[in-house]
Amino acid sequence: MSSVIKVNTVQDADGNNIINESGDVITVGAAGDTVTVAGNVVKSNALQASDAGNIVSQSGTTITVGASGDTVALASGASQTGFGSNAFRNIIINGDMSIAQRGTSATSLTGSGYNTCDRWRSQISSAGTWSQSQSTDVPTGQGFATSYKWDCTTADASLAAGDSIIFQQRVEAQFLQYLKKGTSNAESLTLSFWVKSNKTGTYIANLYDENNRNISKAYTISAANTWEKKTLTFAGDTSGAFGNDNAIGLYVQFFLAAGSNMSSGTLATSWESYTAANQAVGQVNLADSTSNEWYITGVQLEAGTSASDFEFLPHDVNLRRCQRYCFSEPAGDAYHLICNGFYPNTSLFIGIIYLPTTMRGEPSITTSGSFQTASTSDKTASNFTSTDNAVSNINAVQIRADVSSVTAGDGANLRNANDATAKFILSSEL
Amino acid sequence: MILEIVTKVYDQIITDKHIGYRVTNSQNDEVTFVPKNVNNSDYQKIQEWDAIDGNNIVEPGE
């Protein structure tokens, strides 16, 4: 048996409305009340604000947040996860170390340069000899396939004052405008990464900008040979705006060793004008033993005070982002084609390489191995040059090479001379 | 890029026009052409290297 009570209003003992119906409008509670739903489930096709504008609505399988003209904002300190949530929030390119156009390993390293994984630069200043590689040693269950490995092959247990090792990524200034650096609304930055080393102790991460300002944070590798996730938040900097150009705006740096010139002061935990001695106070010396190794992956730098999940990009997107700074013809392919062109005279080849993405600026050309031009006969090609003089936004590169005894006016292509190990690399790194 | 041997490079058509530098790495057989372009970081590195006493950029054939 069912019972039905028909009323327009239900009130509490004080005479205040709990439920009221007026026409088609049913009101639950009264002004100042808190309405709690037991079980935490409310079923509705729309949730509206008091002005009747939709906050959330559903039609079929489409859920719409907000309405036309609205601004949907994330509360300070909140974070978003999942696809489409603040896409490209990671300022770091190739933070998962998945792209290594120049090669997957390099040995006998004692200086500065880009060696394996794209965009990552090593700066070794008289602090041992190192091998580096794109490693498959990664934190379990986090989605990473590769990490960057440093392996000490000649130790320097007693650093001189000026010795140091810095692992860094240089970031283009025009990509950083939204951080509002140099204004009262400057964004905080949060750096997160996975790291592993046999050498436990204090390490320093540092942000250094184009205005000679910097800030450092210490982190600790607590357990030997164990992947650990670190999160460091840097305050926004109200001084020193980034230029809006394609030059360096920010250096994101990991110290691995620091002599007294960089470690004898007080660590710069707030933004300050650069004082070398305040940059890496407390940093352990990773170069003190040939047993030492250091791995890193999942590097993410983002606006805000909290770290979101690492932003995995599709491989092709990640590669394109790297190719703004480095484009390498793939090795491993005999007679791999570099470009088509022609002979303007009897001793010169000119060809055009159309780039897969716009490069930051006019690139350098690094080659190793042997190359040839192919027309009615094969001719050795050497002494590569380019001539453009453009400052930015390079979409194609004119390649020139010396050849001999060719027929002016003939078409030809440039390729490696049956040399699968040949390298042809265009670099426009910062 | 290791700066050991740095040679001036001239245009292959306008032969008196200086267009860049060639850096030869004796350790790994790599040769790098660096355009004479202030926006190129390798060019910037060569300028810094050349400013140090004892370092010398050579003309072709020297």
C-alpha cells in the first residue's frame, strides 16, 4: 500500500520553508540554509547559477561546463589532470627524454654541448669525464620509457674552485610571456622530476634568467639507487621581464657538482641578482667516484604552486618541438637522401632542405661520414655551407657543397655515399 | 661542439664574402659549418672563444 501527502510547502518547526512549490518551480531550503544530499548523488541534466545561466549541463553524451561569455577558472592552488587540461603546460621540451636525434649515447665527455637526448645541454667544467646515454632505466609504473643517464668514467674527487657540472635546458623567451615575470602578477613556477643516483645527499636545482637573476632550491636524494619524485616550487619574480624574442629567456638547471666559486655563499632561495657563490650551496660532488651515476626523467616546469601529472605528448608532437632546435637526417640508411638540387657550375651543388617544422634561427650544419651527389654519375660532396642570414623562422635551408667535374645545369641529389653511419644535423639550439 | 680548429668560410660563388666558420673536431670526425649569424649560438660561442688569448681563427689553406 502506498501513501500520498499533497502539500505545496513543507516547513520546519520554526515555520521556515524546507520544500516549496510554486507553479513549476520547486525550491529546496531557504536563503542562508545549507542543503546536504545524503549519498552525495544528485541527478540532473543541468546545474544553474542563480541567474539561470548553466554551470554544467548535459545533452546526450556531451557535457558542457559554463555558458557563452563565461570564464571558467581554476582556483588558486588547484590543479587539473587528464587530456586537454591546460595542454602544453610543461615549459620543458622532451622532459621524458624520449627524443634523441643526435644519438643515444656519447662518451669521453669533458666539455659543454648537446650530446644525446634533445634539448638537454651538459656543461662540464673541469669536473671529471663522463658518458651519457638515453637509458631505459625508469621509475616503475609511471609511463616513462626513457631517462637521461650520467655515468662518471674519470673521477675528480677534489674540485677546484671554478669546477662545476650543470645539466640544463635553455628556454626561448617568447615562450614564457604568460609567466608575467617582472610584474606584480608574476607566476610561481613548479619544477617536478624523477631522479635516481647511488650518490645520496643534497643537490641543487636552479632557475637563471636572461636578466642575470636566479633562484635555487635544494632537494635530497634520500635512498641510493632508488627512483624518487621531487617537486620544487619557485616564487614568481616581480623583477626582470623576459624579452619577447627567440633568444634565451630562462635556464632550467640541475647542478651535479660545484666548486667553491658556486657554493661558498648562502643559497639563493629567493630571486636575486646573480651571485655565483649563492647558486649551488650544499651541492654534493657527483664526480668524486667512477661508481657514480645519475638518472633523471619526467622533468616538468609549469606555472603555479603545485605539480600536475607529467604531460606526455604524442611522439610526433614531441619530435616536432625538438626539431625547432635540431633536425637530424636519420642514420642507419645507406644512400639516404638529404635533398634534391642542381649544379650551378662545374664545382658546386646547391639544394634545398624543406624543414619539418620552423627552426628557431639559421642552423649550423654538422656532418660526419661521406656524402655524394648523384646525377649522371656520383660525385663526392664536401665542405657544406648554407647562406640565409635570417634571424628567425627558418622553414627551408639552402645547402651548398663542393663537388668536382660536374656538368653545369644538371639536376642532382645529395645523399650519403653508401655510409649508413653518416650524420647530417642542422642545429639551431639556444 | 668542441672548438679546436676553426677556419673562416667564404661564399662558394661570391668568393670574397665571409659567410661563416668551419669547426673541425679531430676526436670524432665531425665537421660543423657555423653561419655568420649573431642569432646562432655556435657563432656566439666562436666569438667568445676567439676573444680568448691564444685562440686563433685561421684562413682557408693556412
